[in-house]
Amino acid sequence: MNLDFEKTRRETIRWNLLRALDYARPEGTSEHVLLSVIQALYPDASQREVRREIDYLADRRLVQVSEQHTGTWKAELLRYGVDIVEYTVACDSGIARPKKVV
């Protein structure tokens, strides 16, 4: 697979996870819902891939992840994640946030 394609895919998945979690505020949502969102863009996306990108966003303190007793993950957007989605703060590299259309 082309490295540029892989990078674009990862960063696009991260942006779309943030957007999906913004729609799910304030409750957050399960990884199954997030997987469905990402599979609409990338039909071959896996649960592992979604978990990896959610973990990346959690490491950047944009989302909070909790594991439910069923073994599935639930994610919620944190304050800084909301700011990224709402374009009120700069977005560092690693997330394919489009330029704001004025």
C-alpha cells in the first residue's frame, strides 16, 4: 500500500471520528457506531483500525475512552476535541481537518 494513501486514510479516519463524536455529544457513542461511520468511507475498515485511531485521539486528549463490561469501547469527545471540530483552536498535524470555509 502507498504510504501517502495510508497516511491520508489514518488522518481522514481521525477527523471523521472526531466529527462523529461531536454529533454524539454529550453522551458519546460505542465503537460499533463509529465503525459504521468509518466503513461508510472505507468499506474495508476494521474494528482494530478504528480502535487504533481512537487510541491516537485519546493520547492527544481529544477523546475519552471507556471500556464497557461487554468488552466494547465507548468514546466521548473532550473539550479540546470540541474546539478542534469547531475550528476554535489550531489543529496540529495528524488529523485531516479541512480548511474552514468562511
